[in-house]
Amino acid sequence: MNSRIAAAIVLSATVSLAACKSPAPEQLPPEPGVSQPTTGGNTGGPGVGTQEHFVRAVNGQNVIYFDTDRYNIDTADAAALQTQAQYMSQYPNITVTIEGHADERGTREYNLALGERRANAAKNYLVSLGIAANRIRTVSYGEERPVATASTPEAWAKNRRAVTVVVN
Amino acid sequence: MRFLLASLALLIASPVLAQNEDLGTAPPVGGEVETVPTPGDGDEDGGLSVNVSFEGSLDDLQLAIPAFAAERDVATAANAQGTAALGAELARVITADLQNNGLFAPTGPDALPKPNYPQITDPVWNMWRMRGAEMLVQGYVRPRADGKLVVGCYLYDVALNDELARSGWVVPPSDWRRAAHKCADLVYSRLTGESPFFDSRIAYIAETGPKDNRTKRLAIMDSDGANHRFITTGRATALTPRYSPDYRKLMYLSYVDGNPRIYIYDIGTGRQTLVTESSNPTFAPRWSPDGRWVLYSMAVNGNTDIYRVSANGGPSERLTDAPGIDVGGSYSPDGTRIVFESDRSGAQQIYMMNADGSNQRRITFFGGRAATPEWSPRGDQIAFTYIPGDFNIATMSPDGKNFRKLTDGWQDEAPTWAPNGRILQFFRTERNTGRTAIYQVDLTGENLRRLPTPVDASDPAWGPILP
């Protein structure tokens, strides 16, 4: 029994260490809170390295949007990505995942490829602004994770997006 | 403390174990069904040389399917009620097969007298004629000494007092439904001249939950929806399954490690492996008809191309190199050509290439987009998602001619062929709710129907006739 308790203590230390060091999440990242900047309480706000801190610092511009079946970076996207790049320059230890998404009006496999294109377009723009490529991971969710659930042009426009998510 | 140990077990799990984390209990591996001689064999075997007496539409045919006879009512592992009850159940499955596909309007065992064992090979012709039956399906079931079931199936032309077809099979008790599907296939093939398709399985994605938080699980079922099983637990999103031609493996996309990757799930071991060891995302898995090759699509720096790899692993060969999205792919039945989807022209269209990637050329010029091509097992047609605005299922010849639109849904996509190339399944998404269901339609555009599934369903993949 004693040895079991000892083992548990060692294990718990290992677990917390591993949890701190592990750069990649075991689980899928949670649904990102999109364009709404979090309004922090009176406790001083979220800390560096959190998604809330990032979203607030870039003024909600952690999401960029695309036209139907397109993946080009337009001027609004460029402005948002410049803000993101400034943040990443200011906090050089932060790494991000860019999630590429598509609307439901595409075939499933094509949308996976389209999400890849969008995530990589955003990544390449950040890299062109001097952010190291190895600080940016990309993942495509295709049409699998809509934020707007109606079947309308307005909802589809909200779902054709690339979301930058801070990895702790 | 238990919790800590469990956490540790998860943390130190090797990558191989991690990729198995979303897997449930492995389904049983089906055995082969043995065909046996049936009483009466040795006569002229009732092949295509015998004329069938009816003319006109098959669904006007008076087709009677009474309960299969048991020589003696004995216990069997197939059910709790013994072989007599199983005989009625066999006839019900055959009736449902032939009825649900819209081809026939048969009369099943619950509305018919029950022939006894000797009458199976010696029908009471006058009685069936007086009941208005034109065709008669009779059969028997008896357990062998080893516990396996012997099932015989006979098709009679009542007007001609003639036998049109017969066959018999030995099945493990757990596979008794396969004998019924084999009998339905025998009847269907003899009366339509088409190849069989009932004795087959479907892999698909079972969907639950709200549209913005959908759970998507890999699941399998028989062609009539029976023997339904979930393969994954739903912890990770699963998409786009494909049965291997021998039904021993399933390829599908999973986000189990956080990235979209294709896994090859071994039904015998219940374990899975990556289709290729690459950090790049892989999707759109496809088997070659002989099961020796695998096609997959992989995005490298945002550009998606189609690759080919041996089903046993080894180096991959890149088949496309266009700057556009090249995705999917479906082999011709002889394995020499691949039809695939590309947006290299600016929007999704369908292209053809040789199996080594050479001679790539566009074949669709209908206006609108064209996606997800699937080559018919007969070789004469290619089914695809036709997108003039809404999403429809359509077919064309392999040369891009003979375009034919089969469905009119708001979003019908991803057709898959029945083993005989006469029926297509696809999935239909409902506007706004995002709810999905598998539908099927004849090659003629007739007999559209929804397949019953326990929950919402998408990405159907119909396998070949079972071995």
C-alpha cells in the first residue's frame, strides 16, 4: 500500500510536468471562440498565452473570411493577419494553429482540401510578415465545424474562414 | 489514485495505442458461405434456357414466398425459437429484400400457407395457382451435425409447373441472414437477368448531435440495415469509409490524433494503422478493385494531390501534380484507369487518367460543377455529384457522354454503387438542420427510397458481393 501511494505521488508529479511541457494537445482543440473579444472581469484580464488574451489583443481579428470557393487573402484579411503577426512578434514564445474551414455548400472531401488551402494561405501570409513557419500549425476541418448553422448565404459567409488559435 | 494511474496510462500510451483510442469492440469477421448441392440436383439445372412465363412489370408479378420448411423443429444457435421459426424468418428477410428495393411486390410468409418439408421440392402446384401465385419461392432449413445451417432455396414458375432456379448454402448460425440474402439474390438474378447485390454490406458515417457539434462515427451494416455495428466511439470525427474488396479492412478518415488522417482498420484484429507515415493531412481513401492498391489524397503546403500506395505499405507514388485540388479517384473495374476530381480548370470537374497517372484529361463539360466520381462495378457508367447550383446525383458514360440526372435534392452527394451496378446510394442533407440520411435510387432514376438507419447517416460506401 505504501509503495502504491509513493507511486501515485511520483505519477502525479510526472503528470503535471508532462502537462506543462506537452506542446500538442491530446484532444481536438475546443471550438474556438470567434470574433467576439472576451470582456475580461476586473481581475486584470486573461494572461499571455491564452486564447482570450490573443483575441483581445488583436481586437477580434483572429478570424479571416473567404469568398465562395476562394482562398485569396484580401485587404481585410491582410489587415487582420498583420495584427496577428504583431502579436506573435511581441510574444515570440507563442505558437498557433490556423484552422481552415469551408461552408456546407461543397462536397465533403473537396471541402477538406479547400480548408487546407485557406489555412495555408493565412499561414503563408504570416510567414511573409516574418513569423517563423514552425510557429504555425495548420489543420483543415472542411465543413465539419460550422459556427453559423443556417443554410443561408450569410451563414455560409461566416463559415468560410480561417481561425487562428493560440497553442499553450 | 485510480484516476492518476488512468491519466498516466493515457499519457504514456504509444502513438499506436493513441490512434486506437476511438475504437470500440471489433465486429466479428464473417466466414465464407459454402454452396452445397440441393435435392433435385442432377436434373437440368434450371438455367437461363428455361423461359419465364410472365410478361410485364416485375412489381405486378404475383410472387409468393412462404415460410421455409424445417424437416424437424430443432434448436439452433441462430435464434431462440428453433428452426421452424427460423424458416419463417428466412422467408421474411427474402420478402423484405425483394420488396424494399421497389422491384417486386411479393407476398410474404405471414399471409401464406406453410409448405411441409417434402413439398419444398414437390410444390402443391394447384393450390398455389388457385391462390393466384405466378412465381413461388420455397426453401428449407436444417442444422448440420456441426451446428451450421443448411439452407435450400427454390424458385418455381407456377404457370409452367417448372423449376427456374435452385441453390443451397451452408452458413454458421450467426450468418443465417446471409442465406436469405443469397436466396433473394438467386430470385432477383433469375427474374431480372441482372447480377446479385443483396448479400453485401455498407460502411457509413452515423451522425448525431446539433449541426455545430456533430458526432460522426464509423458504422457498418448489412445491405438491408441488419447487423448494424458502430466501429468508432465518437470521441473523434470519422468520415468517408471504404470497405476493402475482401471485407477484411475498412479505410476511413479520422481526427483521432487531432489531424485529418486516413487509417486502415483491420476488422480481424480491431486495430488500425496509418495509410502513410506522413505529417501531412490525408483524406479521400479508395481501394483498387483487386484490393492491392490504395489511392489517397494528401495536402502538402495547402496543395492537394492524389497518391497511390500498395495496400501492404511501402513508398507512395504521386499521380497528379496540378496546382489545383486533385482529390478522390475511382478505379475502372479492370484497374487500368482512374476517374478523379480536380479544380485545375477553376472549379470542380471530373477527369480521367491511366492508373499510373499518365494521360490526364477532363471529361465533364455540362455547365456547373461535377464532383466525387465513382466508377460502376460493371464499368459502363460513372456516377457523380452534379452541382448546377443544388447538389444532385447523376451518371454518365466513361467518355463523359450520356449525362443523366437521377435525383433532385437540395444537397444529394457522394454516390456509391450496388455490387451489380444497377442501384446507387448517396446521402441527402436537409437544409438548415443539417440532418443527413442515406438514400438509394435505381440507375433509371426510379424507386428512390430512404434507408432506415438507427441515427442520421452520411458517406455510404457499398461493398461488393460478400465472399
